[in-house]
Amino acid sequence: MKAICRKEDNCLIGLIGLNDMGRYEQYKELEYAIAADYRRNGFGAEAVRGMLDFGFRKLDLSVIAAWVHAANIKSARVLEKCGFTLEGRLRRHGRDRGDTLCYSILSEEFLN
């Protein structure tokens, strides 16, 4: 995990990372969280785009996936703004028995 810090004062506002889920070498899953007081300011999208750039250009990944609680509409919107495609919905997948949305983006989609 990497820190997400506000540029003007280096204040920690969130975390982001690419996790190896044991699928294959060029596949990672994106995880991120922004503190409630800093949401809806573009920090999430900026951090996600930066991590996509790092993952595809530096790590030579083929696909980056992300899983979002279906109720977390704002986080799903961040992924969509960053070019992710909704792959599907897992019903009652979460520990709270809520649905999970599956997103992914391919390297060629991001790099073009």
C-alpha cells in the first residue's frame, strides 16, 4: 500500500495499492480508500490514474481489476471515470451479504 497525500501540505488522506491475488504475473487488483473529509475532491481519481500509469508503464501489467460494494456508487464512478469497464455483479458476495461490482481495465485501453 502507498500513501495518498495532499500536495500542498503532504497531509495523509488515503491509501492505494496494487495487490497480487495469485492469478498470473501481469494481473493485479487495485485497492484504495480516501478519508471521508477528502472525498468528492478528485483525489481518488487522481490517485487511481497515477496507479494505473505505474502499473501499466512500470510494472508492464496486462490487466488491473477492482472490486467495489454495489452500494458505494461514488467509488464505482471513480473507476468508470478512470476508464474501467464493469465486468459484472456478484450477488451477496460481501461479508455483509451485499453485492459486489467487478471492474477491470486492460493495458491497451489505458495506454491508448
